[in-house]
Amino acid sequence: MILREKATDTHQKALQVNLDPQRYGTFAEIGAGQEVARWFFRVGGAAGTIAKTISAYDMQVSDAIYGECDRYVSRERLDAMLDREHRLCIERLKDHRGDRSAFFAFANTVVAQNYRGTNRCHGWLGIRFQSRPGDEDNQIVIHLLMKDSEATLQQEALGIVGVNLVYGASFLFHQPEVLLESLLDNLTTDRIEIDMIEFSGIEFRHVDHRAMSLRLVQLGLSKAAMFGPDGKVIEPEAALRKKPILVERGSFRPVSHVNLDMIRAAREEFAGSDDVDQDNIVELMEITMNNLMAEGDIDISDFLARVDLLSAVGKVVLVSDYFQYWRLGSYFRRYTDKPIGVTMGAASVSELFNESHYTELDGGILESFGRLFQNQLRLYVYPLLDPDTGQKLKVKNLKVPKHLTHLYKYLVERNMIRQLECYNEECLHIFSRELLKQISAGEKGWEAAVPDEVARLIKKRSFFGWPKSK
């Protein structure tokens, strides 16, 4: 764990940037006012830092400057702002002060609460910067959600996190984990949630975006993070907005044929529903923080091994801090009103009826299920093979506490809990725990239980304790 520098308040951070003789650049802000630039003006010494500020608030003006786009609060618009403003800053000032100035362009495009209070309040912030005069460019981009109930408070929070970003790019670029944690200095997660961060450029060439996404969730800056098979960070709204969602929760140590058969079978059933647009289904493999911390502190290398293997079979990964399924369902409801499918093994369904998981809710398990199954969410159950008896545990013979039997039957009869029938019998004998033991012991035979590309990666990179000499 990297030790943090002594924390400073927002005023001190802005002033320190202004007093640094190297930092010089542009602020471009769309929506929610000139909240970030205002901090640097109000603390004094702005002439040493600010070359220009601009607010292309009108849509036509914004299009004329940065080009047309489909959505104004978007990554596309932020990139256009950073491209233009950083390029102009260097073109106009390089000959005059390029030998002594590390140029930067800060930009944001944000939508704060409207006067009806009905919109989703979020925004994109980014900074492109030289760490030293004449150096190659670096960039940090974040997507955030503003959770204050009043527009003025949202604007205040936006100004603070913007200053934190500029300060971090100026003085903490060599410590990206410290920089990440500092983004919520003088704020709380009750006010701002950061659900995506991306580092790029010469100073961040060794940063693993997946590990940084995990840190977002681990630090509580976000409740979930997503990234694709190519390792790139995905902004959840862009991926999930107005789409039907299918998710499988697991440890994926390692991802095996049974994991892939489970999501395949669930997709067939889910896509066959009349209310599901099969061409727009978003398929996710979810790992919870609770799972990652099952053995104590998170092992980053173990986490990245799981993600590498899921990427090898073309899967999108969601890391979440939602141990309870109803919280996961609520998270998806931020982005979509389309059907949501969750696939799980029969043993996990039994655990779902463990009332000890719901003591924090006044209504207990009834309140939890009321929240979980609202708005077209349904569970798809994959059978469990009892290795001792050979019996298949399925929806029809699943055991739940006796006093919850009527509740269980009701959910089944209403098709909220559905049995998967198109499963592959040959996958039922596969258990991840047994595979993991075989791999760590350097045994043979486990390869048949995983896809070929997964087996190759495990051996090549010695994942999960596979002996390097093998």
C-alpha cells in the first residue's frame, strides 16, 4: 500500500497548482457552470496557471467548436474537447513558453439536476497533460455520478473533484493509486461516485486498468466497475443503457465449461422470452468483492488471472460490491427498464433463502425478495449434481426452510425462478474447487474441464499455483 501524502483542502490544492511555475493550460467546461476553473480564480495566482477558460454551453456553439455528436454528456464529447483544447494550447504557446511550461487541458461535460429533479446527474471529467515541459502527453478520464439532491450542491462537489483531478495530475501522477484515492478528498461517496477511471500516456504505461477499476470498488469510490475482453474500462451506462441484461455470478477460479454452459443455457432461455430483444442482450460475468476477499486481503495477481481467463473466452467482467442480489438488481435498474436475468446454480438458490443475509432490512427476506423480483427480473437455475448420490438438485426438488416453502412455490409459479433444461449433462460433474486443487498440485486431467485457451494460459503464466517447471 502506497502511503498518501499529507492531505490538503481544496483551497490549498488549487493554490499549490497556481503557484507551480510549470503548470499552464486551459479549462473547458460544459454544463453545471465553470465550477472547476472558478476555484483557481478565487484562490489567487490564476495568471500563472490559466491560459484560457471556455464554456460552450449552447449546443450549436458546442457543435461549431468541437464537432457534432449524438450526446453532449458523453465520452465522445469529452475527447473532442481535450483534443482541441490541448492542441490549441500547445500550438499557440509552445514557442512563447514551451521550454518552461508543462501544458494541460482540463475538460468536463456534466448534467446537474434539472428544475424538475427528474434527470440522472452525471458527467465526464478529463485532463490531458505533460508531466514536465516538452514531455509526451498523459491523460486521466473519469466518469462520475452526482448524488446530492440539489443542483447547487452538485456543482460544489463537481468543483472539488475537478480540483482534485488537476492537483493529482500535477503532483501525484507518479503514484496513480494515491491519485485515485485523492479524487474524493473533501468529499464523501454519499455525494460523488466514480464508476470509471482510465489512465493513459507515458507516465501510466505500467498501469493495469483492470486493477485500478478494482481499486475503485475496493476503496468505496464506486460500487461496481466493468471492463471488456480487450482489458479496456467500460462506462456502465454506455454498455447497459436500455438493454436487457444477463449476469452470472461466480468465482471463476478458473472459468470452466460449466460456467460457460450456465451462461449459454441461460441466454437461450432469456433470449426466447417475448419481452427480450435478443440482439441487444448484455452478457456479464460478475465477481463480487465478497468473493475476492474470501481469504482476507485481495490478491491482485489472482484477480487479474481470473479476468485474463474470462477475457480469453470473450467475456465482459463486472466487479461489484453487491453481495446481496437485490442490491445488484437495484444497480442494474439505474440503467435499464428492460428484463434482467440472473443465472445461478441450485445451491446458490438455496443460499438465497438464508434469512441471515437480510437482517439489515426491516422487512427481512420479504423486503429483499420484493426488491429483487420487481421490474421483470427473473432467476435461471442450473442443476447441481450430488457427487455422492448422483441426484440432480433442481427447482422441483430444491429444499428451502419449511416456513418459506410457500414463498418459494409462489416465486416458481410466477416464473420468477425458472429451471434451465437445455444444459449439457457432461458439464455437471465439474467443480471449480476440485480443479483448483489439481492445478495447484500440478496434476494432469483438469485440462478437459476448461476451454483450450484457458488451459494454455494457466500453464503459460502459471496461474493458480501451476508449477512453472511443468
